[in-house]
Amino acid sequence: MFRFAATFTALALFASLPGSAVAQQPLEISLTIKDGKFSPAEIEVPANTPVRLKLKNLEAKPVEFESNILRFEKIVTAGSEATVNVRPQKPGRYEFFDEFREETVRGALVVK
């Protein structure tokens, strides 16, 4: 019993320390794709914050929501939604696109 109480106390103390490994809640961002455009096309988020992107496909065809640099890829069928989780990032511009129309259908996550 003493060992359990000591372990529990140590874990509680560790979790209360600044900068501890306690998981940060993701910032949830909703976006749509319609008529070959992401809306919003640019999303600003704070640095070092996890992000959850929720994409609603309003197109008549599927899209492949992808980012090489952010390491996600998700096929979203027509009229449906998908969610991707993005790990905390350093400041910068991180592009995403529809792989089926990579040259024209693009957006960006701008981390500040």
C-alpha cells in the first residue's frame, strides 16, 4: 500500500510541474473544400500547439487531403468529413493540398 501511495504522489507531483509531459488539448479547426478551393485557404495557429483539422468535403468527387511536411493523408469521400491530427509545429508555413488536383487545390497552415 505504501509503494502505491508513493508512486501515486510522485506521478501527481510530476504532472503538476511546468513543462511536464501532460498532453495539451488540440486546437480544433474546421475547413471545407468546395469548387476546388479550401475555405479558409490559410489557417493561422500558435506555435507548439497540437491541431485537429476537420475537413468537410462539399465536392461531388472524393478528395485526398494531404500534406507531405505535416505527414498526413486522408481520402474524404463526397459529402463526408474527415479529421486529421497535426502535432505541435515550430513557426513556419506548412502546405496541404488535394492530391488529385495538387497543382491547383492548395492551402496552408501558418504557425506563428
